[in-house]
Amino acid sequence: MSTQASSTIDKPVEFVSGITVRLVGDSGDGMQLLGQQLTNTSALLGNDVATFPDFPAEIRAPRGTRAGVSGFQVQFASHEVHTPGDTLDALVAMNPAALVTNLADLVKGGLLIVNDDSFEEKDLKLAKLNTSPLEDPSMEKYRLIKVSMTRLTKEAVTEFGLSTKEADRCKNFFAMGLVYWLYGRNMDATLRFIHGKFSGGKSAIAAANEKALRAGWAYGETIEALGQSYNVEPAKLTPGTYRNIMGNQALAWGLLAAAQRSGKELFYASYPITPASDILHELARYKNFGVCTFQAEDEIAAVCSAIGASYGGQMGVTTSSGPGIALKAEAMGLALMLELPLLVIDVQRGGPSTGLPTKTEQADLLQVMFGRNGEAPLPVLAARSPGDCFDIVQDAWMIATQLMIPVVVLSDGYIANGAEPWRIPDVTKLTEFKVEHPQENNNPDGPFKPYLRNELLARPWAIPGTPGLMHRVGGIEKEDGSGNISYDPENHQKMVHIRAQKVANAAKLLPPQDVHGPDSGDLLVLSWGGTYGACLTAVERAQSAGKRVALAHLRYLNPFPSNLGDILARYKKILIPELNMGQLRMLIRSRYLVDAIGYNKIKGKPFTVSELYEKIIEQTK
Amino acid sequence: MNTALKVLKADDFASDQDIRWCPGCGDYSILAQMKKVLPEIGIPPEQTVFISGIGCSSRFPYYVNTYGVHSIHGRAPAVATGLKLARPDLSVWVITGDGDSLSIGGNHFIHLLRRNVDLNIILFNNRIYGLTKGQYSPTSVEGQITKSTPMGVVDHPLNPISVAIGAEATFIARSVDSNIKHLASVLKRAAEHPGTSFVEVYQNCNVFNDGAFSYAQDKATRDDATVELEHGKPMIFGKDKDKGIRLNGFTLEVVNLADGNVKEDDLLFHDEKADPALVYLLSRMRHPQFPEPIGVFRNVVHETFEDAVRGQIDQAVQQRGPGDLQKLFNSGDTWTVKA
């Protein structure tokens, strides 16, 4: 793996193609912040990055316990990476609970850095350990570096007169400094962050954190136990200007872009729920874009207010996670009957019920497909990566406005909190899409007909304030054309068919499905949503091993791309990996009558590449 | 076509739809008064939107030739809030019933009031579920025999006016379906109030709960069973205007004016701006111990929700300039990969 070596001050530097690090500690230890800084810094150095934050649902779970362990994993590499990595090259553990719950993922010979000060008897007791894991013979498998982080940090920051608690809090920056030295990470971006975050009256804290960071770096340079450091060359990404982006952030920005492209003001309503709330926080900052954010009294009010805004001619959007989507179901049916454009975004988490709020899962697919009363189909789209959230919501809003229909977008906790480099688009190249509000009565013989349709079966989006087009819409079945209440049996059948055909028409607005790999072969891996990175990497690895395997990753789940049936027919086997019990598989089997094989995992965790790879190999023997 | 000069009439607000309420329903009267008042408000039909939930009253939007949404059970306040935030230029009315707004939609109802969205919410209170054919509602009285309570209602009813006070409503009024002059005047005042105007209308369901408010409706009894609230005036009632309401400590009492022992000046003078605690006392006046107040209980002006929300948007634009996507995308740390 070593390609070249150079030296910094004293110690040699080994260049490697990629590194996976996981930082683990108490949920109050600042591990998420540390991970985000390492990610951002690595991205700025030109590496490709992929992340996996993993934290408990409790804000401050009991200190030192296994339940309170918060972790952040990042892979940075000189080549394209699509996953945060299966196994760890290095593990930084701030306490015994963090160590024992994460050690299994560290490779043999991997670097294990621990805060030695937090392995006292009381710490062991909190982690329900009788003896220190550091004394365990199995430690010989790893390169264990014991660092008195608490003590060293305290000594480093004494000059700033912080309280014991404040000084102790700086130790994550000490750990960060050590990791930065170890992997040749430039400290500038993090220093900017520190001084930006702790500005004004908190300048002592900023100075202390900077000192801790530099002390950590100096420690790495000095101690004999670390004989060398590592570095990773920039990745050869598509030329362009990049930034680091997280899924929920990309989603929020995609909504801003969709609003601009359609010439609409964004009305965004939601009720706080993990892991979707960050979208609300993000959009609430952009009021100068004309964004109206509304924190509603509940999930139902959120979707209903978005419907009201859409009726008024704005871009109505609501976001939630599985439990909230369940509450919105009736209103989604209303929007479908009103035939108004609306986005309903589900950032999936582990279910059922409250389930695993901070863990990822793909088990809401059937809920958004079928979880409404009556024949109530809706278009369903799914983002495949953090950056893709930006694109998928624009696709969704395009469909919503062109078909006058609510559209569901699926994301998940893994995508929402994950980060990747994002090539910044040229805003001038974001094309407008046409959204019209009629001004003239479409019925020469009488009142305006709100349900007269165009070739895509979309009805006109006539908005209040338009003279002469007054009309009433409602959830009761209505006569096609006039929109008047109708209980006529023939009309109901006709309307049910029209509403289904409208969804089917979405396929005309979307590109055909593409396939990564051979056009035909022994196995097609068919995946959707946040498993993209792992599936792609596993398929590529199998292709390198000579397997005739391809990947079709779906972004459009309802309707399926028009060419999907043809694609499925060209492979001997279809493998559908999902973080659920086989929901896409059920849809594919019923729609195409193919004997698709499932690979299903429901642990609140993303797929590892190796488990997918093994499944692919097993199926192509 | 120049509509600006056209003088609108009630018929301009009539839709072409057949009305499907039961013959004799109190809803007809409310619809008629609404159609009479709408032209007087001076807002054209295309600027007016009626939003309703589910129930008999909620069919209302179909019968007025304005824009309208017949939404889902209890959610009209939420739909209306979104519409009004999106389109502050519109005149928005929410039409609801006692079940729709106080049972399934109770949450949205109180939050609408506390936010003070500039719209008018008209609650048709008939103390019964009509559309589902006669179950008790959250305003049904204790002991009321209904299809779902053959042995009588055991719940304690909600008092809509009391709830509105608790929910920080800025405009609270009550009227009676058959008292058409009074109803029209209250609707008009509701329309004029900036902020959420809440109007409870006693409405007779002649099929499932006939006569629930007969004391307040019948010409023979209503003068003694109701007291008309007039701002700045003493609370006097009775066919012969010979009774009044007096505040005694923190209790209201009915006093007789005829015997000359109590003077008008001793009576409670109605004040629409009074402390909500006093308004609450008025809301607790129940027949037959008291005449039930009709008219405007409370009318105070606070900033409307949409003004506050839009104000922040305007402020953000002023402070930071209109949003620039490219600038946003390029903000923070970026790096360039060369070809």
C-alpha cells in the first residue's frame, strides 16, 4: 500500500490510498464535531470522503455507559469512495465503553488510540467491565497507543483559566490534533472553525481549543510509540469546485433550487422529528431566499399547511420520518384528490413505531407506496447519496408541478447525516421548468373546469385571486372536468384510472434506468436508496474478480423506469439487497413476475461492502 | 372586463351547486347571512377563500362562488394557515363544526387562535354529529341522549368561547343562526378584525338535536335567555330591558333593574378589550341560570401571524440581500479539482 515516503520534522510519512478512522466516545464528548472536522479537512485536501455518524437517540445518555457511545466513521481516499468503509484502520476511543463496543471493527494490526485517563475502575464499572480491556491479551493484535488525553489537555490549557469542566471539554480537540498529525491533515480549516464558533466572549475557550489541538499534534510528533505518520493523496475527481455536503443540507439546498427553477416561493412546513429536523434548521436560515418555514403544531398540520400553500400557488413541502409520514397519510390522500403539487419527504429511520430514531433503515417504502386509504398511488423517488438529495428533490418538484400531484421522496438517516464531496453546480445551468397558472376560463359554456386535463392528465393549477376562475376542490370524489361532487359509479372508476395513469405518466418525464456493468449477465444487483455506495462498491469488486454482474440502482420507485422490465430479463438472477424485509423485492416480483432474491439486513446499520460482495459471489458460483 | 366598479350582491357569491343540507337546517340561515355580508365587506369573490373540514357545516364552500377547499376532518385551520402564510392578500374563512374543530381538530383550533392568523373561523355549534347521523359531540350537554349515548352523555362539554380565551384568541364572538340581523353584524365585525376572528354560531340541527338552542332562538324566549354584548354599554337584557348583569367580587350575578334598587351604572359595562379573566367569566354564563351572551366578547389587536412571519422574511432580505444560490453553494470551505 505504500507508494512513496517523505518526512516532516523527524518521522517518515507513508502515503496510502485510503484510510478509515472511527472516533468514539460519550455522546457529550464532541465526537460528531470531531468527525465532521476531519471529514471537511480531508475533503479540502482533495480526498474523496464518505462518512457514517452513529449516535444514540438520547442527547446526553448516561456518561461512560455503552448506551451512551457516540461514533463517527470517515473514510478518506485518493480514489473514489462510496462507503465509509467496512473495517477500521484506526479507532480512537475516549473511554472503555466506546472501546469495547467498537473494537470488533478494527483490522488486525490497526491503530488503537485510547484516552488512558478514562480507564479507571469507575469507568470500567460504567462500561460493565470487571477488568480493563487494555490489559487483555487480545490487545496484542492491535497497535495500542495509550494517551493521557485528559491530563495532557488540562496541562496544555491551564493558562486560560477555564473551569475543570471546560478544560476537560477541550480533550476532543487534543485527540483531533493527534489524528491530524497522524494523517497529515492541515489544521487551518479547523482553526477557522474554532475561532468562528467560540467568538466574542468565548475567546478563552477558542484559544484553549486551539492550544489543545496543537498539543495533540505536537504529541504525535514527539512520542516514540508513533514512529511514522500517514498521508493520502488527493483523489482524481471530476474537475470542478467542490465542497463537503451532508444529505439533509443537500436536500434543503435542492428545495431552494427547485423553487428558483419553478419561479415559486418555497413554503416549508414540518414538525420536529429525527432524523429530518436538520432540514427545518437549514431552511429556517434562508429566509432571505423568500423561504417561509413553518414549524407546525403536529405532523398533520405540517402537511395540511403545505397543501394550503400549494393551493395558493406556492411550493408546498413537508418533511418527516416514518412515524410522521404515518400521521400525514390522510392528508397525502387529500392532496392526491385535490391534484395539487406537493412534496412529502420521508427521511427514514428504524421502525416500527418509535423504533430506532437515530439509526438507518429502508422500511418505509411500502408505507409510502400503499399507506393510504383507497386507491391512492403517488410517485415515489429515492435519493441514493447525500449529494443526490440535491437532485432528487428537484426531479420530484418537476414531476409534482407537471402532473399536479403530490410526490414522495425517500431519504434515510444514513444519507441524511452522511457527508460526501459535492461538485458545486453552475446555477446558471439549472434550467427553469415551466409552471403556469391559467388566467382564462377554459369552459366557454359555463364556469371554469378545474379538472379539465392536458395530455399528461394534469389539471390546471388555477390559484385564488384569479378573477373568473373561482372553483371549489375537496376530498370527495368529483366529476372529471367540472370537479363537482359526483357519486356516479362510472365516474369514480374513471377517476381512479386517471389518478393511476397520472402516476404512470411520470415515467415519461424521467430518464430510463441505467446499468453499471454488462448489459446482460449472471446477476443483476437491483438496489435503491442509501445502499447505493455499498452496492456499487461490492459490484465493482465482483466485476474485478471476473464476475458477470451489473448494478441497476433505482432512483425512481413509482413508477419504475419504463425500461426496467427489459433490463431484468437480461440477467440470469436478480439480487435485491435492502435494509428491510424485502419491500422492493415484493414490488418487483409482483410487477415483473421475476424470482428476485433478497438480501436483507435490519440492524439499523448500513450494508458493509464485504457482506454484499460475499452474497454476490455466492449467487454467481 | 372591468369588475372594479361593479357593485356586488349576494347572488354574486352564490355557486351553481344544489345545496344538500336537510330542509330546515340552521346552516341555510348562516349561508344566507354570509352571502349578504360578503358584498358589504367589499372583497371580490376571487380574493375570497372558504376552507372547511368534514361535517355538515363543512359542505359550505361548495355553496359560495369563491375559491374553496373542502379538506379533511379537523384540519381546515392548518390548510388555512398555510394558505394565508403563502397568500396574505387573500380573505380566508374557515367553516367548521363542534366535532370538526373541538374534537378531531382541537389541536389545530387552539394553535390557529394563539398564532392569530388573519382569518375568520365560524364554528357551527349544534352540539351533535349530524353527518354521521347523531352521535354526541364535545359540546353535547351532560345527560344528552344520542345514538352513541343511549343512557346519556357522561363527558363534560367543552365551552368553545372558554377554549378560545384560553387559546389567546384576539377576537371572540357568538351569534345565533336564526337571529339573522345579529348574525350578519357579527360576521361583518369578524371580517373586519385583523387576526383570527372566532365566531361560535348556535345552529339548530333539526334532525338529530332539534331545539338544542331554542331558548336562544325563539322570539318568545330569546330576549330573556340571551344578553347582547355591546362595547362600552351596560349588560342589560330581558324583553322589557329590566334585568342586568352585575360583577359582585369575582362573580357575576343577575340583578333586577325594575325595582330601582340597582342603577345602570352599577352594572357590568361590557369592554371588548377587558382582561381575558373577565371575558372568561362571561363565557361561563349558561342558560338557565344566566342569559347567554351574544355578540363580541373580545376584540383586541395583536400582530398577525403572517405579518410576523413575512416581517422576518423581509428583514432577512434587507439585512442579507435577496438569496443568491451560487453564493450559498460556494460559501464556506471549497476546493477545486483541476482538469
